[in-house]
Amino acid sequence: MQPEWEQNLNKLRKLPVEKRTVQINGIWYHSNRDAVREAKRNLKQFENFSHIVFVGAGLGHSVFLAEKLPFVKSILWLEADPEIHYYISHLYGKISSKKIQYYFCENPSLDTLEEILPFFQGKPAEKTLIFPHAPSLKARAEKMQRLLYRVQDLIKKRSINQATLIKFQNLWNQNILLNSYAIYKSKSLYDLENLWQGQHFLIVGAGPSLSMSLEKIRKYQDSFVLLAADTAAIPLAKNGIECDLVFAADPQWLNVYFALNEKVTQFAWALDPAVCSNLVHFLHKHNANLYFWKNPFETAKIFQPKNAYEVAHGGSASTNAFSFAMACKPASITLIGQDLSFTQQLAHLKGAVLEEKKHEDRSRFQTEEMHNFKQLSALEKIPVRSITGENVFTNAKMKVFIDWFENQALNHPAVKMYNATEAGCLLQGFDHIPLEKIVELGSFSKKVKVNHSKISFFQKSYQSIQSDLNRLQKETMYLADVYNKLMKNSKKDFLLKEARKFPQANQMIGYGAQKEILEITEGTGSAENETKFYVALYKSSKRLLSFLKKVDGLFRQKTP
């Protein structure tokens, strides 16, 4: 607290409410003549909204007026300026209004605002207004503009996550169940973590600039533990580069093409249990060394021990690889091929599987250029500073990864982090240095080579898996009958009570009805959609039951 803050506070307390204002860095936060009258002018902007997020609000005149509006159901008031927070907390104490939730974000550069996520639950986006307080953004530009960006980023990320849930709702259970035997027979990531303690790590993505780095990677590959995103595996293998561990997490069937090369089956793979099942089956068929990390879905718990290895979910295979490298207490981590932008109007390096597939499938109606244009224009383009100094374009999806990497650098300042990517987005917190210079800077010795045949299996007991499969088949069959009856509006209270008796099976069924669940929980559905919701749950339960039966038969055939 500064001495002048207390003086200003005493002055504010003596003034009538309509005269209360403050001046910070030459900017008046409210009208000197009548702050309340000025605030009333804002009310017209709230007319079509039920929920308002104030990013700064000065002394809160607009907030308290909005609270009285009958159509405004809830208010989130965010503040990042310690001086304004001091005045608010002393003028109003703890705000106890049922409508208003106040949150002070002291450091917008580090605070991800995860704590405010519950505010948005059940609130449709079209009925939610983000209202930045212009004087606050001018007076405390760095803090308040960063806070506004954090809020906007959080909402975009939430929207992307919801779209992902809906897009893959039928794949989560299906892939985990089809991958179940490979998960059961997988090896221990804990052993790899112990073997690679204190090593130098190189994390390779398939950005467009990777083609410029392949020769360097081949030259220095023995100095680094080389972790690669699945999209980069085949280009690396074709250029004589051996990956120590390839990471894959995408559930889409298209991802099988990242492994359709005998050379990459010689690499070890770290996988999400919900990854594309065709990819897992191809690798398993060729006796590749497979490692699975922990998946939070209830379906994965059938096949994984409670203490299964955890990897942070940053949203991409490269962020998964980075998380694993951090767990190994690395001497350094270097990124390469991580453009995180559309370098030269491309999404991946030339020769990557996705680019090759589009070339193979091209026609006069659907060319490679048209595919790249769709990727470039699918989401709003965001200009960011590039490694070489000019602006390049990224999008909201890649911006999530950019922020994730930058937060890692901020939160782990003791770890040496380099970015040897030749082009693309500049990452704050990373030293942007060519790969050969990084090797010159550090004390690099040959990396630890792993004999994967000596790595132990990390398994849940066969008996426990068989028991869970038997139980879940019975529960799912019963729940299918419950949802069938709910579709016909019979004995709702009793049936819903019955359904709640089986939480694991219920959650597994729910993965296949995310669209309908979000329509209800986010307030975008109507009462008549209730039947549609039960229809979706019934269909999901029948689909789940068929896969459970298939997996049960598989495990019975392979009795130890």
C-alpha cells in the first residue's frame, strides 16, 4: 500500500457516491461531475445480455447499476490494479451480492484465470458480454490489457475444448476400448523417466520450417534425447534420424498415416489411451515398443493402474513430449520444427504425411492449395511476432500452444529452454539460438540409449480388468433400459435415481452424448430437447455395450 492510496481513500469516503472518482497516470476513471449518471449511459449496452464480465470497472458504478437490472442474472467483476483493488476492498468490504462475483488477478501474466471458469458454466456465449473499462485499460495498460487478453483467451480455449468434445464424442470410448489390450501390455514410462534424468532433450514438431533443420538434427541427434510429435516421425525416419520416443494423442482415424512406415515402427511410442486405434494396432502388429500415459476418462480406468504415469495435456503431442521432458529434470530442453504459425502459407513441412495424403487425394475440384487455404481460414488469423522479426499469422488453436509453452518458461526459470526452430512464432522465455550454437554452449555427451526389451511392463491385473468388464456390461445394459424408459417419460424421478447408482458406467455413456449434454448445461437447449437428450444417452449406452462385449471376448481369448 502506498501512503497516497490511504489519503485518496479518505477523500473518497467523504464524497457522495456520484462524485467518487480517481485519477491514475493522468486518466480519470469516472466523470468528475456525476459518475453515476455517466455509468447509466452504459446500461443500454447490457440490454441483450444476461451475464456480464467487467474487465476493470474503476470504483464499480456500472457494476452496481447493472446489478439492479432484472434481465442481468450474474456479474463477474475482474480487476488487476492493486490500487483500485485497495479502494474497492476498503469501500465495499467483501461483496456479498448474489449476482456479483469479484476476482482480483494480481499477476495477469501468470494467472490463467482457471478459478473463474465455473462462472461461465451454464451460460450461453451469445448471452454473455465481455465489457472492458476503457479508462482502466489506458491508465494501467500493461496489466489490464493482459487481463482482457487472458479472459478472451480463456473463452476461446473453452470454446475449442467444447468443440473438441463434440467432434470426438463417439471416438473416446471406442478408441480406448479398441486399444485396451495394447494398454494392458504396455511398458512403464516411469522407467524411461529414470533412465533419462538430467539429459538434454530435443522436441521435434512438424512445422513448415522443419525441412530446413533436418540436416542439423541428423548431425547432432546423438547429443539429445529426441522426442518427436507423431506428425514428424516419418519425415525424420526418411532422413536417417532416429527418434527415442514418438508422442501421439489425436483420436482421429487419419492419424494412422503417421505410423504407416516400417522405419517408424522401430521407434518407441508414447500414447494417449484414446489415440487413433488403427495407429495402435499397426504399431502393435509390428511389435513396436508402446508406452501409455494416464487418461482421465472412466473408460481408461478399466485398463490402467491408479498410479499410471501422468503427462500434462497441453493440447498437442509436442506439449505432451515437453511435459515428459520436464519430469526427467532435464539439463536443457530445445524445441525445433515448432513454427506454431503458417510459415510460407503452410501448416506442416512439405513431405509430411498430411501434405502427402492431400496430394494423393487431389482432384481438379479439391487441390492441395484449397486444403491449405481451408486450414488458413478455418479460424481467425492472429498476427504474432516471428523469430526473424516480422509478423506471422497463427490462429486461436495454435495460440493455445504458444501460451502453454510460454507459461512453462515463466513457471520454470531454472530450466534452460531453447528454440532452434528456423522460422515461425517467437516464444517468450525461450532463447532463440541455432541448434549448432546450443551444442557449443552446453556440455553435451552421448545420450543414454534405451534397451526397451529390458523395460518392465506396467499393468493392471488381468483379474481386475475382467471383473470391471463384467460389472460394466451389466450396468450398461441396465442403464440402456433406464434411458429407453426415460425417452417415453415414464417414472422419471425413480429412473433418474436408479441411473445415479452407476457413476462410472454413466460417465462412460455420457462421453458419447456430449453435444446434448452441452446443450443443456450451457443453456443452449430447450425443454423439448430433454427427450432428444435421453435418446442420445440410450444410443450411446447401446454403442458402449457392443464395444464392452467385443473387448470382453478379446480378453477371454488371451487369458494369461
